[in-house]
Amino acid sequence: MNSRNPAVPSDLGSAQPVDVRLMGDDRAVRALVAALQQAAACGPATYKPMRNDIGTRAYLSVIVPAGPAPAT
């Protein structure tokens, strides 16, 4: 369970923040974060080396727009 606070308050039916962790090659992770930040509402990313020092971990919040109500 994630204990971090969401980037924005969320109400049912409104945009929802999703915390994301990316792991992989440093250049690939940073390129994907940059693309996400251009295409979507994202908070700033924090970068940390992977535990085995082969690559990078990035953490950021992505705001997912509210979609249509699910069919029942």
C-alpha cells in the first residue's frame, strides 16, 4: 500500500492521480517520463538508481482524466 498523498484531491467522477514507478535503462526511463509529461498531466519525477545499479527507477504521479461511467 502506498502511503504517499495523491498529487491532487480526488472526488468520484473527477480526474484521479495514479502513482507510477518505472524501472529500466536510464535513457529509456527518462525518455518515457519526458513523453508522459508532454502528453499527460504529470507531476515532477524523482529518479533513483535501481537496487542492482543497472538502470534507473523513476517515480511520478499521472493524472488520469475521468472517463464515462462503467456500464452495469
